[in-house]
Amino acid sequence: MAIELAQHLKTEILSADSRQLYAELNIGVARPEPEELAMVRHHFIGNISITEEYTAGRYGREAREFADAWFKEHENLVLCGGTGLYIRAFLEGIDRSPADEAIRTKLESRLKTEGLAALAAELLARNPALASATDLQNPRRVLRALEWQISGGSVQHATSLPPDWKVVKLAPQMERELLYERINQRVDKMLATGLWQEAELLFPQRHLNALQTVGYREIFDCLEGKCSREEAIEKIKQHTRNYAKRQLTWFRKDTSIQWIKRLDLAALPG
């Protein structure tokens, strides 16, 4: 849909995907196929290393700098991706409060004694919106979000959009059963095209935050002997479905989004 829209508008795509920007990740993050990238140029795809620390705040600043420069010479740009926090950082700006080492140390201790599920449940109770934007199976992200919440974190600064910008938000609408079927099919396709082998190559670096990601994490567990191959595959499908549900929860809170079943180019606002 994004490619079709970009071609219609004679423009390019700015990715807002927090995993596709890593150069070493390909199949497991469903990076656009080479022929898709050839159809429309994409930005912020495979542009940093998994060894590099990257945050929503940094994305917001860098993507806004790109867009500011882009609009000096072009009229339209398509922002595409499923990372709600990245989109918010781009449109509104976000800069979380500095790290509180005392709170972080306490949370890390609680993680060891209480487990990830307990901390994820606390985050959900304290701030459902933040929880919906957090990978609740990623210990580092849960700890960071809880640390921010407990320390009274807030957006330190917001950046208003330039007055000449007009934002039109579109999201694909799909029945839940069909969505889950598509997810299962996509996982099967990713495995058929080399996901398992990609994860095996990345296994020595599994401690990196970028690899605490659905699709890799489950295979790493299998390679460590924690589950069978069949169990790992089923967990990938289940955890991807869970993530899609959190995405829907996040985006449905934005009443300015137009939910569409198909892209009607003739009906697009001018």
C-alpha cells in the first residue's frame, strides 16, 4: 500500500520501523524485498548496525531532519511503519527523562527475583498506553519503560509541525482472523526463505538489544536447548500475533487515522 501510494504521489518512503533500520537484520524483520526497494526508494532501512544504540528520540530527531530537507525540494513524502512510538517521535517529538540509576538497579534486581511477567504486568497497570507501545517480552524495553514511568518521566519537549505540513494518516483495516492467518503465512514464508539460518548466524550476538526481537528470540531459545524447533516456530507466530494486537491498540487511540480496506487513490485528500 505504501509503495502504491508513493508511486502515485511520485515520491519516496521514510520507514518508521524500529527493526528494519538495522543492517544485519533482513528476513526476520520482513524488510522490503529488493524488487520493492527498486520500485520506490526507502529511507531508514538497513542504515545502522545492531551494535549501535538507537532510541525513538534519536529516530524522531534524525527523521525530522531528513523530512525538513526533503520538503525543501519535494511536495510529498510517505511515512510507513508499525512502530507507533517512532511515528509519534517524528510527528510530536519525544525526549524521555534521564536515566535514574537507583530505580534501574532496583528494577534489575526485581527482574531476577520476580520475573519479566510481573514487571510487564506492573507497566500495564501503571500506563496501559506505554505498555501497548512496549515489547513486553523484551526485558530491556520493559525495564526502560518502567524506569521512565516510576521516575515520573514525561516528554521533555515536543516539536510542533511546520505550519505548511499537512498530515494524512491511513491504516489498513483487516478482519482479525484474516490478519492472524496472514501473520502465520508470513512466518512460514520467512522460514522457507532462510529465517532460521539468519538467526543462527546472529546467535553469537544474541545479547544485543536489537536482537531481543520476535522471530530471533524464539530461535535463540531453541538453539540454547530451551524448546524444540516446532515450539519455537509456534511461539514466533503467537508472539507476532500478540504484537499485532498491541499495534492495533496503540493506533486505534489515534482518532485522526482513517482505516481503509483498500487504497482509493482517487479519493485521497488533496
